[in-house]
Amino acid sequence: MREEDNTGDTMAARSEVVHCYGQLASGVALMAELARSKEWGQLPALEEQCAAIVDRLRELEPLETLEPSQFDETMRLIKRIRADQDEVCGLVKPQIEQLITRMSFLQQQRSLGKAYGPPH
């Protein structure tokens, strides 16, 4: 009976790995959707949720060996996650660069204001 309990626990953990990858794929897909819609404010919370899932996967993966079908599903999910991550990065990077440019301009304006006083 004891061996059956251990096997059951292992199967549950294996399915948890695949489940976590599914959650991660959904979260990153939602991030891509939000980035396409330029809803930047919601991305940090989703990124935090995805990071928590990745942390959980780091705990689970070394302990488990996936069955071939589970491994195939995991690989499919990882490909989807990577594609969505690439899209998010491609959409976010120009926004970050634009923000840096604006911040640099504001810093320059502040420096000029200190040097020459407020505009008249």
C-alpha cells in the first residue's frame, strides 16, 4: 500500500509540472495580448505571477520525470511561451526606449532650468 501512495504522489507532482507550464503559457499569452493593446499598467502584476510560477517549476522539475506524452506537452507549451515572450519583448522594448528618451529630455530640461532659471 505504501508504494501505491508514493506512485500516486509522483503522478500528482508530474501533472503539476505540466499544469504549471500551462498556467505560465496562459499568463505570457495574456501579457502579449495586453502589450498588443498597449495596456502597459497590467503587465507588472502578470509578470510577477509568471515569476512565481517559474519559481514553483524550479522546485518541481528536478524532482520529477515526465512521461513521454507529458514531456511532449511541456515542450509544446515552452515553444508557445517563448514565442509569446518574444512578442512581448518586441512590443515593450520600444516603449522602454521611448520612456528613457523622455526621461533624458526631462533631465536635460531640469538641468537647463537650474542653470538659467525658469522660462519667462
